Amino acid sequence: MAKRFIDVIISASALVILAPVLLTVCLLIKIESKGPVSFRQNRWGKDCKLIRIYKFRSMYVEQCDHSGVAQTVRDDPRITRVGRVIRRLNIDELPQLLNVLKGDMSLVGPRCHAVGMLAAGIPYEELVPDYHDRHTMRPGMTGLAQMRGLRGPTDRASKARARIACDLHYVQNFSLWMDISIMAGTVYSEIKGGNGF
């Protein structure tokens, strides 16, 4: 209950405080390329239920991958100029504050994956037998794996296993103190300079 209370208070406050930024990004996306400003995708949620997550659209609309299986790579030609900036700063993820407010996601938890997502060309379920144990909690906007730098395309099996190991450690050892530490670490990392692409 305390975790959910924190999620609601922080996500609602952030949406209000960041409203000028969110509106500016919407305008820039609309000016640069045709199509909607938002991007929606089905992903794994708590208890393996499907949820629809929101992001700012960072790719040309005709090249958006709604399945999420084709992972983004460095210098991906599908990404717009505005998209490169908002992905670099992780601003494209901010609409997921709405998912947190709705209760589909939490501020902190295992990052939600697209259904059928591959790691080093292998389905996660085959690579890590207890993969779905990470779905016993709500997925998060950030998590232990992301704070430790395990983000981006999972092109190596070892990196994918390390990411899931972080997720499972979080699920098995969850505490509000761990959530606060992960949120603080994420904010610090973003102030230093986002490393998304």
C-alpha cells in the first residue's frame, strides 16, 4: 500500500510539474514528422497480464515497430532527429507516468518487456527459465538493472541474464528503501547525462 501511495503521489506531481516539458515535446514531434505524438505498445504486466504502455513517438510513423521485437540499435535510421534527443535524455519514457497513475506500472520495478522479446536472438523464456518470476510485481519505469547500467539492446546472452538476475533480486528483496535508492540513483544518472539511444 505504501509503494502504491508513493507511486500515485509522485507520478501525479511529476505530470503537473513537467507539463510544460511534455507539451513542448508534443509540439516538436508534431512539427518534425507526420503521425501521432504518442506510441503505444503491448507489454508484459503484473501476473503476466498484457498492459498497453505509452511513450513519446521517437521513430518515423511508418517505421514504428508495434511488436517491440525489433530492438533499437545505435544510430538506428528509424529514429527522427527529435527522437534521438528525447531518447538520449529518456524523455520518451515520461508518458509512462500515466501508466503508473493508472496502476499498470510502478515507478520502480522490473522494466516491462514486449511480448516475444528476444535476447541475443533467443526468446527470454528460453534463455532464463524463471524469467516470468519477474512478473510477480508491477513493472517499473526504472529498476535495479537500469540503475546498474544494464540497458539498451540485449545482444549478448550474458547481458540479458545479468539484467534478469537484477530483476529477480529486486522482486525477492523488495523494500521501500531499495525503491528510494533506485529512484535516487536513476535521477543522479540522468543529471549526469542520459545514455539512451
